[in-house]
Amino acid sequence: MSTITIKVNGRPRKIAIEGGETLLEVLRVQLGLTGAKRGCNQGVCGSCTVLIDGRAARACLHLAGLAEHADIVTVEGLASDGELSPMQQAFVDAGAVQCGFCMPGMVIAATALVAENPKPNDEEIREGLAGNLCRCSGYVKVVEAIRQAVHSKGTAP
């Protein structure tokens, strides 16, 4: 057992970890942040996507010990003062949320995409979401939501 310090959703946390424990396990089990989901557990589906130092990353593949001193943002951390982020709200308004299992990862991936490219076109949006799989949707509403978030604020949400 060792102890690491990470910042999760703006709050410093000291976490006791086992050697091979993943960031996803720490977030879900120790911190009770269940937005990031365990889907494939192989980094393929994107359901566990979080931001690590501002970049989208698969929490199921990231060893918790390697996250020491990192700034982690989960889907729960995108909201501020009880208000959804513009991206989260756009997903709701566009009806992009189906069963909800993959949507936290989609929202995080979309947030990272728009932070890097504030005005993506549809092809860039689809490319930015390529690592996030959804069984319920044809992605039309997801692309629409991202477009809506970009146009409603004129910049990254």
C-alpha cells in the first residue's frame, strides 16, 4: 500500500492505493465518483474517459500511481455551482443521451476536443469521438449536441 496525492475535480485528495490499481478503480470505489464507467476495461470503448491534466484519457488503463500530482476531472467535475457545463447542457438539450452508460465519456471527450479545437467541423467532431462507442445512438444527436455547445458559447464550453 502506498499513498498518493491527486487533484480530483478541483479538490486535492490523498489516496491509499495498491500497486496495480487503476485510476478508474480509485475514482469509482474509493471516491464514489461513478460517472466514469467500466465498459470494456481495455481502453477501447471510452466509457471510462476522464481528463488528466486537460487531456482525455482512459481511466481503466491508467495506473493510479502514475496519476500522482495530476489534475483529474470527471464528468461530475464539469458542473459548477449546481449548473451543468455548456457541453453537458447541450447533450441534454439535443436529446443526445440515450441509456447514459457511455455519455459521461462522450461528454468528457467532447469537452477535451472543443478545448483543443474551439470550432470543430462535423468531420473533426466525429474524429474526436472515434474512441467512444455507443450502442444506442447513431451519433447524430451527439454531433448535434457538440455543434450546439460550440455555437451557443462561440468557444469551448
